Amino acid sequence: MQSIRKKILPDVFLTHYPATKFKNSLLSIQLVFPLDAAFASANALFPAVLRRGTARYTDMRSISSALDALYGASIAYTVRKKGENQCVGFVGSFIDDAFTLGGERLLEPVAKLMGEILLDPVVREGCFLSEYAAGEKENLADAIRSVINDKREYADMRLLQEMCKGERYAVDRLGDEESLSRLDARTLYAHYQKAIASARVEVFYCGSADISRVEDALEAALSGLPRGSVIAPAVAVRRAVRETPLHVTEAMDVTQGKLSMGFRCTSEDTAAMTLCNTMFGGSSNSKLFLNVREKLSLCYFASSIYHRAKNIVTLSSGIEFENYQLAFDEIMEQLGAMRRGEWEDWELDGARSTIMTAYKTMDDSISRTEEFHLGAVATDLPDTPDELMRKIAEVTPERIRAAAESIQLDSVYFLTGKEGADE
């Protein structure tokens, strides 16, 4: 299926993805902000508060009743990080018109309700309801704190904070507790008013309705959207690797070490970089998995991610404290093997197949399709899955080796136990 993207209102863009094979349609309305530590928590908080009630439906119960009347449609708020941008908004899922009992049209009432949630919140004395703001503020604080309970996620977050210090990419999608603590119903409402006037708005629709009908529904739903000086999405900054890698060790009461490593890349051959990372640590047939984890048993887990917009590779592993140097050396050895072109044909074939399958099956999932298109427009990397598959198919071993040679160690973060840190 081919999507169409067009401007429908000032700084409001619709991506229309026609599909008739799904029983549900999906409508996503997202505000795109450059990541900023000063505002990330406020941006993450106000969609949750908006979802609590509108001027017409003043609480979650009445919103739920309205959705039940629309064949059990759902509207969820979302907070995502795409490149160096924070994307917040709402995703609605509802039965496609082709499957309603009496041929009812659901797109228009769902779009209207989403527009009300975004633009017409329930207010009191010129600000959000204090009880709604306080409740969602505590929920967000709990979510920010909960990261530390997943030590793998925590270590990966800390790596990016250290590696990308001073860059937008270091900012977490949920913000931080300190910024959150300064918000109340009044300051949050003031921020919300500025935010909706200054954000690029990206709308995504997948379903059987034609584009003109979707456009009409959205123009009606978003007619009250204020437009001020709109801030363009951030283009990810790509920095040079450190002359000497940064090493950070943190001690906590943990029984398993977490070794996270960050690499800067100079290759602009993103297709080759994607394949290189998949062979290195991006699949269950990768060198990290088969050698460092399975053959040598140096890691409980070991995998890597290629951050295409930022052109960096991050590696995550779980190890015994005493195996730090052995694991580190073997990880670097496996990267060295990639640089030297030391791999079998089946390794390349398997990696290529893994990537191709992921792209081929993307349109089997309406949510994955929305996620992909949001990432493409937010990071200004507009290749379609078909174009990406074509580029992956054309990558040669020589290009993969050149991509691997461009991968240079920048930062290392090690989460160790308290006893190990004292030795």
C-alpha cells in the first residue's frame, strides 16, 4: 500500500494510508516538539490530563460512555521519542465502516471526540482541574521512577545521558522528576496553550475511507487549533567520536552487572549500517548472541541497536561483575571481526532476511505502520518500507565492512554491585 502525505491546515499534515484488510481503522493525532529537558515533563503530562475530561464529557466515565456508543472505540494518549523529537498526542482505534452493523460512519465522530480532547478540555477558573493534574502528575512521577526497577532499561538510559550529554538525545521521553515537581494545574495549562499553538501536528489515518473524507473530518475536528509561531521538528545532530572513550561506573544494590556501550558512526550508508548492526548484535543470529552469549557464556544477554536518525549504535548486556573485562574485550573482538569482514555467507543472508521480513510484514500491523510513519516524518527520514527493502537488497559485503570500520567506541557505562565498586 502507498501512503499520501499532504498539508491540510497550517503546519498540520495528514498521512493517509488506505487499507481494507483491517477490521479496525486507526487515527493518530501527534504534536511534535524538539526534545527539551525544560519542557519534556510538561509535554508528557498534559496529554494525560486532557484524556481525563472535555468540556462536553467532563470525566473519564463519560468519555468511556461516548466511546462505548461508537462500537467500543478507544482513544489512548501517547508519549514517544523519535530522533531528537518528543511526540505526544492521541491514537484512536475504531471499527472500520465496512464492518459496522448498519453502515454507520465512525470516522467523523471519533475524529470529533479526539479534537475535543485535544482542544476543549474541562477547565475551572482558567486552568486544568487541580485534581486531574495532581493525579496524572503522580502517575507520571511513578513512571519516571519505575525505570530504575528495570536495571537493563536504566543502564541504557544512563548510557545515553552520559554519551549524549548536552544533546537533545539525552533527554528522556517522560522528562525528569525535578521539572515535573514544579508543575501544577495552572502552570501546566499555560504550557499546554503555548504548546498546541507552536507544535507541528502530524495526523495518520489507516482505514478504508478515502482521503477527501478523512481530510474533511479532520478539518472540522481541528478547526479550533490555534496556530502561532510553529517550531520545526529538530534534525538530529551527529557529533564526532570522543578522542578517548568515556567510562562511567555506577554502583547499586544489584546482583548482575549491566554493561552498556555507545558507538559513534561516520558512515552515511544507512542500509549498510542497518545490516552491519543486525549481523553484529541486532538479531538472535548475531555475533554477540552466538559468540559472547552462547559460545563463551560471558553475558546473560547481549544485543545492539542502530539509531538511524542519530547514526549511533548502542549495546546492552548483562554480565557477572568479575567478567567485565572479558566481556568488554570479546565484544570489541566481535566488532573487529565485522571490520575485518570475517563472517560466513549464512550470517549475511540471515541478517538480510530478518530485516526484509520485518519490512514486508509491517503492514500486517496497523500500529506498527503508524509507528513507522510517525518516525519517518518526525526524523525527516522519508524512505518507505519498499524503498528500504530495495536498499537492503543492494548492500554488498564491501559496504558492510566499510560501515563496520566507521563504528568507533565513544562511551561505556557499567552498573556494578556495591561490593564490586569497593574492591
